[in-house]
Amino acid sequence: MDIGSTIRAIRNRKNITIAQMSEGTGLSKGFISNMENNNTSPSIQSLQAVAQFLNIPLPYLLLEKEQKMRVVRKEDREYTTYSKEKIKVEHLTSKGGLTIQRVEFPPGASTGDASHAHEGEECHLVLQGKILAEQGEDSVVLEEGDAFSWNACVPHFVQNVGEGTAIVLIAVYTDGESADVL
């Protein structure tokens, strides 16, 4: 755990000196320096004093790097194209078993010739266009602003039934690290 680097980064970002932090927390300058360099293991009481002084939640200091916020810039996103129908999937972000994708369906494009199934739960929001969503005996046409969800282990099918491109925002949760929806 690299608590010290996190504390130093926050202190520097807020333009706070070690002396100011020492005065505000009651901790010695030497202790703060050792803590920031990971040369000592601070007590929960010391960490609470630091967190209160820096005005941040204590649990934030205890997060590992991979547990903190993940940012994916637009220019760094990955794209995948599926099927002969050129369905374009923009992989927006993921965290643990949750994945969010923006999927573009050209007119008439579908997720395949037949229903398919995979692990996970899915939530969809139609951002543009008109799509047909089918699962089991359920069949519904959805338009911009409509949303639906389903258990993806039950065979399902999605098709653009509109005249223009349909865009769907899809959140998929699986017990694994990532999921493909198509």
C-alpha cells in the first residue's frame, strides 16, 4: 500500500507545506515526511488526523491504485467492429465486472442471424434511432430515450429497425473482468 505517496500528492495539489500540515494535525514534521516516504506505518488515528486536515475521506487513503478512479480519454478508447453488418462497439470504460459500451447499429444491422446468450446482466439505453429487442417471448420496439434490461444468459436478439443509425449505451455486469455484448 502506498499511502504516503497519496498523502504527498494531495498535500502538494492543495499547496500545503509539511509545516502547515504538522501544525494542523499535531503530527511532527519528521513523522509526516517519513509517512509520505513510506518509511513508517501510520496509525488509523494519525491517518484520520491527516484525512480531516486535508478534507478527504479516510477510506480514500487506503485504496490501492487500481481501486481509484479510472479515466479513459475519448482518444484512448478501444473500438471493435462486429459482423458483416459493421456494428461498431466503442468500449467506454470498465471497473471490475462492469463494462459500459456505446454500440452503433447501421440500418438493418442485428446482433446475428439468431438469438444468442452469454454471462451477465445488461442494461440498455437507446440514445438514437429505433431498435427491436427480443428475449424469449418478449419483443419490443424501443426508441430514443427508452431503456431496457435483461439477464444475458437467456438468449436475446437486437436489431436496428429504423431508417438511420441506432446508437445504444449498454452496461454489462459479469462476475468476470469484462464482457462482450455481441
